[in-house]
Amino acid sequence: MKKICIIVPYDYPVPAVRGGAVETLVEFLINENEKQGIFEFTVLATSSMETEELCKKYKKTVFVLYGKNIILDKILYTVFRVAKKIFHIYLPCSVRFIKAMRFLKSHQEYDYILFESGESYMIPLIKKCIPNAKILNHLHWHGDGNPYIDQSTDYLLPVSKFIAAQWRKATLCGKEKIVIWPNACDIDSMKKSETYGAEDRSALKHALSIAPDAFVILYTGRITEEKGVYELLQAVNKLDEKIHVILVGSAHFGNSGFTSYEKKIHNFIKDSKYPISAVGYVHNTELYKYYSIADLSVMPTKAPEPAGMVNIEAMAAGSALITTDVGAVREYVGMNWESCITVDDFFVDTLAKEIKKYIDDPVLRKRQSKNGMERAEKFTPERFYQTFCNIIERIDEKEQLS
């Protein structure tokens, strides 16, 4: 049985009680392993009161938890950034990572180290105590390759062909050692939208002051500039239909704080000619309730998406969907998805016309709902886990032949 140590991001705990896309993926992985028991996992994660009891339920995963030292961590991160930018050297960016390095130095029994902790800048430090061939870098972000990082790991596991292509431009890691590992979605949770009771839906609409005859548009995700939220609100403002927009999400995945962009959105809401409900952060397990009352989901991201899992969540929930043709979006929603619009100078006008088309065409909405639910089945946690198993088997074969 292979022993694998997983280094997860700093900000949020695992299990993913506070959200976080990568944290949720790691939870999928360890949950499926509880059922199939192919690996022995050790997870290096940030401690949390909410997860102390949850961690105890796992029989095939050991958790090594580290607390945060906010003041010292800020100092270390500042030093790390300066050292990287000016001197091109890599130093530990947090107290937790220093402790994680000590752990790895004293635990050499792992077959592989799965790095899930952000933008890969700590990998050169891992190399000092772990052989390259044992380090698996799961790439969730849009990058152009980094020779110093690439020399520190033999295997890159990008979440899409798009991300793989970006890294292949400059990477020193051989193409045969770049293996795509697509993301996953909690399909079963999203499917609950189909069975959410009429009384419950009515109560939720009442709580949000949604008129019975309003066309409901839902956005889920971070409230940040690159996600195109402001453009969505502008597009709706061009229409004369009876529309109610729901914004689910925040700039900081549920953390406290109010960004300047969020203030811009809230100022728009105050002066909007149509009602907008900004409900803030909602945990993934509760999102289905909002999908159940939506007539249309719009995910108008402007920046290149490594994967775009909010689209898959909407599809799994049976929602008609408008999204954008950026990054890896088409890889996930399907190359023939009907509403994958171009982000250009006419983006707002195009988005308004596309929304109007969906308002006027219930047949289109129904067809997309069916097609989307079928497509979403390609991104289940079970498939995510099985792909990882296949990757480990493939790497094992390569290492045995080398």
C-alpha cells in the first residue's frame, strides 16, 4: 500500500469546513480512499476547532495539524517575497511550512509527496529533503513555468490541457512527465436542487424578496474583478425584463473583510433598477438551494480559468448556464456548449443579448439543463480518485523502468 503525504494550502483547514477549492478536492480524495483503501494518506494541514472531531473519523488518513502565527507569518511572507523577487532565492513563507519541512525531514517513509499548497514556490525547499521523483506538483494555477521549480519536481499534474500548455512553454520537466488530473465536483450535493421541495423554494424566495414572476439569475463564486460580476450587473441593467439577480460568494471565501471591488458592487446594488440579493459566502453543501430557485446561472469570468468548477456545479444542479470562452472552460463544459461567449470590448452587450435569449426560450433552458447534468457526471469525486490511482500506477511503472 502506497504511503502518500499531502501538503494542503495554508489558509483553510481539511476537511473543508470553511470552503476552498483545493481543500475540497483533498477532502474528495481522502473520503474516497476511506471507501477503497488503496493508499495510506498523511495530510499536513492548518488546524481548526471545527475539524478536530472530523479528523478522528478517518481510518486511512493521518492528520498532522499546525496552528497559525499571524504576525510572524506576515513577516515571513514579506521576507519570502522580497528574497524571491530581488535575490531569486526561496525561503519558507510561513511558520507552518517550516514545521512541515521538519516533519518531512524526519519522515522519509513516503512513496510520494503530493503538493497542493498554492503556487509551488515552496517546492524547491521540499527538494532539499525529498527526491525529485517523489514530488507530485498538482497545478491549479495559470503559470508560464519556472525553471527553478521545475528542476525540483519530476511530475507536474495540471488540472487541464490549458494549464499544461502554459507550463510546457518554459518547463524543463519532460512532456512525458506532465499528466493531466482534472478537478471534481460534489455532484450528489448539487443534484439535491432537483428534489428541493416546493415549499422550501418558496420560503427561500420569500426570504430574498423575490417576486413570484421574476426571472432569477444566479452567480456563484468570488466577488472579484476578474470574475466579471460588475459586467453581469451592467448587462442585466440593459434589459427591460422582470429580473432578480442573486450573488453568492465573497472576495475572501467566507473570511471577514470588505474589498474595494465589493464596495463597488454594493454601490451598484443601491442604485440598480432591478433587485439584487448579495447573500455572501455559502458553503458548497448548501449551494443547491440557490440553484433550485434559479432560472439561469451566469458565470462571466474574464480571466483565464484553470478549470472553472462553478460551471460544473451549475450543470450538476441542472441549471441552464452562460459562461465565457476563457482558459480551460470549454475543456470542462464541453467544446460544443451553446453559451460560451467571448470576452472582448462588446462583452457586456453580448452578455445582455445572451441572457435575453434564455429569458425568451424555456426550451433552450430545459435542453441545457439535461445536457449539463450529463456532462457533469465526468467530474465526480469517484472519477477524481480513480484518475489519481491511475496516475500513481503510471508513475510507478515509469520509475521502475528508469
